[in-house]
Amino acid sequence: MHEYLTLISGRAHPKLAGEIAAYLGIELGRVDIWNFPDGEIGIKLEENIRGRDVFIIQPTCPPVNENLMELLILIDACRRASAERITTVLPYYGYARQDRKDAGRVPITAKLVANLIVEAGTDRVLAMDLHAAQIQGFFDVPVDHLYAAPILDEYFASLSLPADEIAVIAPDEGSIKRSLHHQERLGGSLCIVDKRRSSATETKQANLIGGPIKGKIALLFDDMITTAGSIVGAVNIVHSHHAIRIYVGATHPVFCGQATELLRAAPIHELVVTNSIPLKESQMLPNLKTVSVAPLLGEAIKRIHRNESVSYLFD
């Protein structure tokens, strides 16, 4: 397997790339990446990749545009260096929330970014927890879509929480399906927070559908935490209904704006996220627990390289 497999990392998340390489038992491909004085990105591959199966690991997390442009240049460099196949590994896909035309004269940016990645020269995409599953169809190349839910569930199962004391809470109506899957694995009852969006950045949580949850251990799950307004609003609603302990699980810790301060002040017993996105030291909250997706991504890369089933990972 290793003879023709090459892993290349951009600068977005080299630590995760290193963990994936360690899981596969190989070294990361050598690449030199720098910025010119005017901000342009320069890239040079420092080893021969002709005829190789290349996987480029680069989440398009903040700074989104810098990391996206770097990814496009990496893909182009690999294509011009005669790689046999190029797979773009996106632990986090930026612009995913702009996935539909919900008002007049607005773009569908998630589709535009998908077009850019395909036109740059990628042959397939490996993504994790896309904001909406239909984004897979935006790419005109094969897409393997991974889910971090089993990793989060494995962690919560390790806490040995009594199933009859658990209440799985969907932070909004769009999270019901995700929360149902967590409930099936962890047990407990299911409740839904009634969320109303007042603008692109502001939401209001008013009611809790289902329950009661008084004296219960509440588990809230979401695909990403960005400004934290929605999840903290849901946590406050749950807390007002007298849950004795509140856990939050999320795949992508984007943590923009005042997110860290809001999460720090919220009545959350433990916040569990994956390492799909690198966190700054200032974002490392006392109650934050990070679980690694490197084994999941590494196993998927191994299966793609061997032309084996990736969906088998979730069967």
C-alpha cells in the first residue's frame, strides 16, 4: 500500500495530517509552502509524486479564503507533477452553509467552491460531516462522506451514563435526524429546542418540545459550533428546564467571534468536539474535551487507496 500512497498536508492543520500519517505508518510528503511579500502563496513539492495516489489534507477552516486558495494551488501542483490520482481530504468544508438560494440575488457559494476544487484537478473528495448531505452532489467527482457521530457516541458511552437518565436534545429542528441517530446508540428520550432565526447571525430559542427533562442528563449534538449563539441558547433553555447536567457534542469547533466567551459562561458540564479544526490556546476551555478523527480519516484513506468500501466503516 505505502509504495504508491503519498499524503500531503497544507498549513491549515498539519497536526491532524501528522496523526493520519502515523495511523497509516507513513511519513508526510515533503512540500515547501510560503507567502510572497505581497501575500501570494508559493508551493513546491520536494519529492517525486509521478504515478502516485496522492491525498491532500486541508480543512478550509479560518482563515477560510487563505486555506482554500492554498488547497487549490496544492491540487494544481500535484496535477502538474503527474500524480496518478488526487483525493482532496476536507475534514471541514468552509462555505458549506451557503448551500441554497434562500433569497433573491444571493450566490450558492458551496457549489462555487466545489467547482473550484474540481476544476483545480482533484479526482475525488473525502469530506466529513458536511453541513448538508446534498453538498456531495455539488462536486462533479466521487465524494466519500464520513460521519464523526460514532466517535462522539463512543466517548459518551465510555462515561457509562444511565440510559434512563439521558435526554438527547436536538438544538433545532434541522438537527432532529442527527439527534435520533445519537439516541438510538445512547438511549434516553428525545427533545427538540424550538429555534427561530431572526437574522443570518441571530437566533432565538423559545420552547422545549418533549420532556420533561427535570433531573435528567442532557446531551446536545450539532455538526458545528461557529458563533455559539444557537447552541448556547439551546443550552440555556435546557438548563431552565432543570436538567442536572448538560453535555454538548459537535464535530467542527469553528469558534468565531464571541464563541469562546459564550461557551465559557454557559452551564455546560463538558463540551466534546473533534480535531477536524485546529484550536488556538485561547480557545481551550477548561471543560473542553477533544476526540481525534485521525483513525477514521486514516482508515478511509486506506480503503480508498485499496479500492475498498468506505461505507463499511458505518455498517
